[in-house]
Amino acid sequence: MTRLARFLDGFAPCLVRKAQVGHATRYVQGLLSDAKSKNMEGMISRLAEPGDYQSLQHFITHSTWDATKVWQRLGELVPEREGFLLIDDTGIPKQGKHSVGVTRQYCGALGKISNCQVVVTSALRTKHHTWPLAMQLFLPESWCRDDDLRSKADVPSSFEHRTKIEMAVDQIDAAIHSGFTIRCVLADAGYGVSTDFRDAIAVRGLHYAVGIGKSTTAFTHPPQFDLDSPRSRTKLARGAAKPESIEAIADAAEPSAWQRIRWRTGTKGKLEADFLILRVIPAHGWERGEKHDAVWLICERTLGHESVRKFHLSNLPAEIAPKELIRITHERWAIEMQYRDLKQEVGLDHFEGRNYPGFARHLVLTALAYHFLQSERSRSKLSTLPSLNAVRRSVTEILTAMLFTLGERFASIVLELARSPPKT
């Protein structure tokens, strides 16, 4: 608890008043507690020194501190400065329609279109840890057009609609500006299908390994164009190979072109699959004269009776070894584990407030709690690091002990027993 207090004191310059440091400490302790529901009431009920409910509620929803400054400070405190940058988004299901940003949209947590909020995130994946760098609410166009909705949810007038791709690129720029060395940007097909997203990464001098859809098209050989075609439209030379869908390329490959690669040994054994790895040239916009550099096409075929195929594109160096290419591409799995831990361990999806400032502050405070747990994992002298869940249980035990030894309710019971004569 001393280390937690020292860690949170480091954010005092980001807060307006000294009392807000105490509110932030109580809120983070609540997120780390054993409360089943980590809404305001649930967390306060499990704190040894809960303070005033209304003041804590005001601190989250209506006070003046800026969550952006806390994110900036958190980025400065990440102890590891090099790794893979994981871009993704996560859905938070909601029953009502009035919480900020809620609309019917695809929810990854449910695997379908549903009523939810969507949060676009970036995280740094290092050898042993995943550090959250940004979590931002995606504001649908319907919210941006409705002044009444915006007003009721206290959405700032400066907050305009941005696509998830635009938000992701901004988060990449923020990571670069913060001084992180990005070995490769990793994302699923929700981002990888966007040529703008891939080009934005490449133009910044970064590598990417991203998922794509089976209908994405590419040339398997350098395209040959008709130089006499009109300027308004580019044409292929007579007899030149046409672009094909990624699915068609995989279907046409000889069985011998596929190779089995094991990229890691997990808790459940070997992680391996069959792969078709080729150099291709993306065909997006070729009719308009757009030209793209050759990249890696990675076709993955899972093992077993119900085999599934997945597709990726990567601009990692042409001389990279196949196993290393596959290993890097699969580092994206860590973002799924982070979402699981953020929701199960520190209540990312438990917030019940409706306004934008409250939700934005809840996001950054869950990131603080998660960061602290990762820091505690780093203190382990074991050859294998304990899980984040195991570390949180240790912190929770301490908080629970504090509740029963320092809590006002416990003290009042002890005092009442002392005053009452024993029954015979």
C-alpha cells in the first residue's frame, strides 16, 4: 500500500487540488478491491476509509481535472520503452441508450452488433508485460449530430466524430511523441483492411503486421501497365496478370507451398499452424494509378478437423525468417489478455455513469490500477512471473485486512461490544 500511495502521488501535478489525490487513491483502491460490482457504491463499501460518497462521485463526473494529462504522465512512467504497439478496440455492452457513445454497433465482447460503447486502445507489448498507453471513447456520428444527446452527456464541443482509423493513427503518433521505440504495429482486420491505416504506419517509417479480409486483392507478380492508357484510368498491359483476392491466392497454392510453423509454446502446449507465406503487391487503387510496395502475405490455416484460415499483411523486412515473421504477427494475442484483465480484475466495464468526463476518467484510473499491478509483477523474483490475477489477489487481501482492522463499521462493532455487558 505504501508503494501504491507513492505511485499515485506521482500524478498529483495532473490534478487540480490536493484533495483530488485522495479521491484518486480511494477510487483506484476500489478498483483493486474485492467488490463484485466496481461501481461507485460497490467500491466504497469495500474501502477502509471510503470518505464521502458525494465528493468521490463529483471527483469522477464533474470536477475539473483532465484525464489527458494523467495519460501523458502514465506514458512517462512506463518502465520499458521498446516493444510492439497493439492497436484494437473493445466493446462494453449497455442496456440503456443514454450513456455517452452508446448505440447499436459491433461489440467484440459479444461478437455481434448490439447496444454498446466502443473504446479504441493502444498498448505497448514488451517481453513480459503489456502496458496500456491510451483508451479513448469512439463517438458515433449519431451522437455528434445530436446536440441534445451531447449536452446531456457533457460531451465537450471540441469533441468531434473521428473514425477508429483516425483515432488509432493519433494514438500511434502519441506513442512516437512519448519516445517509445515501436518494433512493429499489430492490429486485427478491423484496422488492417484499411489501406489508409497501413500507409499511415509505413509513411512514419514503422513496420506493421495486420489482419486483412479474404476479399483483399493483391498482385502475386509486379503488375505491368499499359503506358498508353488514358491518364484518368490505368490499364494493365495485354496479357498481364490481374490482381486476385487473397482467398483465391490461398486456394491456388500447391500443398507443398504450405509449411507448418510453431511460434511459441503456451500453457496448453505447442502453438502451431500451417502457413503460406508469399511476397505480394497490394492492388488497392491500382486503376487510379496507385502503387504499393511489396509486402508479406501470411495465410494461416489452423490444425484440426474444423480448420480456419486467417490472413495478414506485413511490411516487415524481406529478409526476415518465416518463424520470426509468424512470431511477431502473433504477439497481438496479448491485447485480448489485457482486455480480459482490465474487465475482470479492475472493472473497466463496470462504470455506470452516463457522462463523458466520468467515463474518460474511469478509463484512465483503470489504466493506473492495471499499471500498478504490472509493476508489482515486475518485483517478483520468480523465474516465471505471477499472473496479473494472482498479484491483484495479494493486493485485495491487504485491502480487505485494512477494511476489517481500520473500517469504521468494524470499529463501531468493537466499541459496542466493549460497552455492552457480556450475556450469561
